[in-house]
Amino acid sequence: MTLTVRDITKSWGGFRALDGVSFSMESSGLLGIIGPNGAGKSTLFSVVSGFIGADAGSVSLGGAAFDRMGPAARARAGMVRTFQVPREFHHLTVRENLMAAAPGQSGEGLVGLFLRPGRVRAEEVAIRAEADATIDFLRLAPVADTPAGRLSGGQKKLVELGRALMAKPRLILLDEPFAGVNPVLIAEIAERIAVLNARGIGFLVIEHDLDALSRLVPRLVVMDRGRVLAEGAPTQVLLDPAVREAYLGGVAA
Ligand code: ADP
Ligand code: MG
């Protein structure tokens, strides 16, 4: 299945944050998006994930047009995102955060609880088991009962990834998964992403940390001022003079 992003344009006020952005990827693949601050990366993510509407252009997955679908419908179709600033519920524990991210709970709302208490209970048991399996996979078991607000930056990123995994997506959009994370945890997050990718889950990753991203993904899209500047293997695009000029200010990498 292919994620196709075609000719996306988006202005904030009079400012063109996205100016005809196109790219595509296999939903089971691993694609990185880099670019200097203000290039439009987060805006692109919001458009692709359905949190904001584009002025023009289209997004589709496996031929299904996403343009009229909100984030929840896109998540049901297999694509979820994380945020640059983690949006965990800081007063809830890690396990509660993951359980709250499970989709389609019939216990949502009091009516469901009164009408189908047995079913709600069975569902909760299943969701709890799923959350614990995900917590184990992400090696968060020691902090499963810790309020998310007390975790380190890197652990919060793992909780974000865990919340995304609870939707059982085929494709996950990660906005700066390594930002504010210590090098040891960066390596660990990257390794978990690689394992998930080997299991068939695709990742579209925005990242500022060029080194970590270049090691993780086989292909990069470079953005600058709302446009795609270059695309290709990390070693190839990072040697591109236009990329060095825009992204690295012309200095040697
Ligand atoms: P990046 O993630 O690459 O740093 P962004 O997509 O966050 O870039 O921002 C691209 C441009 O759009 C920036 O100039 C930013 O100030 C502007 N921008 C982003 N979000 C908004 C918003 N909600 N309202 C107005 N301007 C915005
Ligand atoms: Mg951003």
C-alpha cells in the first residue's frame, strides 16, 4: 500500500508554509523528513494526519482519499501520528496512558457502561493485556505505574510511541522522536523502531538529529521553505550542494 502526498499547499495567514509538497512511500517503509526550523515539516505532518486541512493538494493511502477524513478516521484506516511535544496525560500512569489510547472502546460514555457491563469488562481486560505487552516491548515495565508527567523526555517519547501502537497502525508518523532525548535512549528508541519496521509497521519520521535519522532510514526527503528540496539515500542527499546550503548553512557536514 502506498502513502501518496500530492501538491500540498498550506498558508498561515499570508505565509506559505507548504508550497506544492509531493512525495510517496510504501506504508511498510521507513522514510525520513529533514529540513531547517520553519521548513514546514510539522505543518506537513498535521496535513497528512488530518489535524489541519490543506489549501490544495491531496493525501491518500492505498488509493483511498484521506482529504475529507479527520485524524480519527485516518487512524482507523491505519495511520497515526505522534506530536513533537508529547501529549501524554501527565497525571495518568504509563499503563493508563496506553489504555486510554486504545480505539473503539464500548465503555466510552456511561450508557455503554450500563448497557453492556460484561462486554466492557472483557474489553478492558483485553486492552490492559495489549497495553502491558506494548509496555514490555518498549521496556517501560519499571515505570508502568508511574504518572507520565514524572518521566524523562525520552521515556515520554516512548509513551507517545506506545500510544500510537495501541491503535495497531500500519503506518506511524513520528514528529522529532529524538528531540530532547539522551544518546543512550535515542539508540534504544531507534532500535525499537527498526524492530517494529521489520515486523511490517511503516514509519514516516521528522527529525532534526541528522545523524540518528540517517542511521535509521534508507531514504530522506529534504524540505526547505515549504518545498521538497531533494530526495534520496541519506549519504546522497547530504552531499547535495543545495541541501548543504539550506540545511547546514553551507558548512561541511
Ligand atoms: P518545522 O516543523 O519544519 O520547523 P513548521 O511546520 O512548524 O516548521 O512551521 C512552518 C512555518 O509555518 C513557520 O514559519 C511557522 O512559524 C509557521 N506556522 C506553523 N504553524 C503555524 C500556526 N498554527 N499558525 C501560524 N503559523 C504557523
Ligand atoms: Mg516541527
